[in-house]
Amino acid sequence: MTTTETAPLAGSPADGDVPILEALHVTKHFPARGSLFKRGPRRVVHAADDVSIALRAGRIMALVGESGSGKSTFARLLAQLHPVTSGEIRYRGKPVRVKGGRSLRAHVSKVQLILQDPFGSFNPVATIARTLMRAVRIHHPKATAAEQRRIIDDLLGQVSLRPARQFTEKYPHELSGGQLQRISIARALAANPDVFLADEPVSSLDVSIRLGVLNLLRRLVEERGVALLYVTHDIASARYFAEDTSVMYAGQLVEAGPSETVTQNAAHPYTQLLIASAPDPSRADDARPRDIGQPPSLIDPPSGCRFHPRCPFAMERCRTDAPPAFALEDGQWAKCWLYDGDDEAAARRVENAAAYGLGAVRPAGRRLPTDAPATTDTKGDQQ
């Protein structure tokens, strides 16, 4: 671990390079719909609370969590489809302030969102050629008609859809989900972006074609040097697809680090539960770790650690005090009181290691400053 007392940004090395896109202490609250005659303080949905993350050129960051954890909302905040309640989003070190119009167009030309459902992201009465032509005209306004057609052919070639004419004259319903998702990626490529925000890009596809789409995204990251945020509920795919993994629960990041470390040596009980929920034929049913609750309401989230109502290792402090980020080994951190340095936390770590078959009991972590963004630094926080 480094000797500095500042929590580094997700994916940012210590060499001073500026991330392409980063969020610093970003919070987003949506007004909660209620009765017209109900009095009292205005209630809000805590969709994201104090989330910090950084996306770097040529690297893939996985954002993992169950449905309703705030992953997709956070991706839309990075895309500036929603204004932040507090915090700051930066592009190449400069604050992003989008109010629509030209500022929004300038931002989306560099940060492109790839949606989960390819069928829902296309106009059903427009051909693929018309859909792609609109994107090309927006991002290449000076190109002639012939040049625009060549750009479309090249875009489809980049996503391995050849010959282009076999697809451009068809309507969305005439193509498969995998083909449409590749065309979604081609449409995003028309902007020549620096960042892709892929919101569950393969969850609606057949298992047999998911790998092809993920391999396509990885190839684009490597060849074009772009940054990619991979939003998913499948933590197993994060291990093989992304260099870094951040875990979100109830609108907050609870753990992050190199993907191999997070998936093979998970620190937070919620991350451990996500991994244990995957089917494992070699594991007996009675060895399955306990999940003793349900996800909390984001209108009235629990005090202290938001995972404590479901956590079998919760202590009294978990119910009252929000845990800080504890820096662990290999660039990993977790917001969990298990890694405090007192005897009670040490005893709970022993229980945790036994319950999940972790082998060696993990040592206590180093508490990171509360005013620093608790995010991973998989290059700069290792030695």
C-alpha cells in the first residue's frame, strides 16, 4: 500500500495522469411521489449517495450490484442525462456543467451510453440506415452524403456486421438481439467517443452470443484506447471482462479493487453474498451463506451501514454508524466495520472467514480519511 493518507480515485494511478471521466462525491436524490394532502418534510429517493469513481483510457471498470442498487442511475449521471444533486463530474480534469443544447451535445460526443435493451433503443419504423444516418449527420455534419454512407459501412464493419447492405435496409424487428446490440455500439462509435457507458449490455441477449458482444467491447477498448464502464449484476463476468470492479449497494459503493481480488477474495459481506448466490454444484445447500433480509427502501434507508439488516455479522455500531472505507491489501478497500482494529471486529472476521470458507482470517484495514473519495487505485495503491 502507499504511504499517503489520501484515498485515490477509481482506476487512477499515482503517476498524475488525469482520468478521462470521473465522479467526485456524487449524490442524486429524486423527489418521491406522495399524497397531495400529506404534510411533512419532502421525501426523496436516495438513488446515489457520495459515489466517487474514475474511468481511465484503455481500462474497463465493472460496476456490480443487484437490481435497484443504483447502477443504471449512476451511469446516466455520468452521461449527464440527470443533473447531480451534489458532487461533481469531471471530463479530463475539468468540471462538466451540462444544461442541454450545445453543452449536452458536446458531452455526449465524448461520453456514449449503450443501453440494456437493444429493441427498445431503436425506432421500430425506421430502417437501420436511417437510424445510423441520423447519428452520422449529428457527429459528422460536414460530411457529404457519399462520405456519410462510407462512414456507416465502416461503422458496421468495426462491429463485425458485413456486408453492411445486408443490415442497413432492414428494420429492427428483422434483426436478432445480438445484431441490434452491435448496431447500438456502431451508433455510439459514430461520435468517436472517449468513454463508453455500457448499461447491462448483454443481459437481454442469449447466453450463446453474450461472449461475442463482450469480446467486441474489449477489442474496441484496446484498439481505440477508450474507457469503459461495464454495469452488470453478474459479478462472475466482471472477473474476466474488467480490470477493476466496484460494488454498489443501496446507492453507495461498498467495495472496490482489482477484479481478480474483489471476486476471489471479497471483503464486504454483500460482495461475498453476491458471489455465493451464483450456482455452484460443488457446494451443499446447507453451506450456502445466509441472506437474512431484503434490500432496503431507498426512500427511508437504514441508519449506519445500509447492509446491516441483511448482514449475519452485523455489530451494534453497524446499526448506528456508517462505516468508513478501510484500505486492504492489493489496492482493495471496503466500507465495513469488520476491518476495524478492535477485538470485536477481529472476532467477527473469524466468523466471516469460517462462514465463507475463506481460509486465513483477513487482517484489519487502514481507515481512509472521510473527506477523501473512497475509490480504488489499482495501479497507484499497490507496491
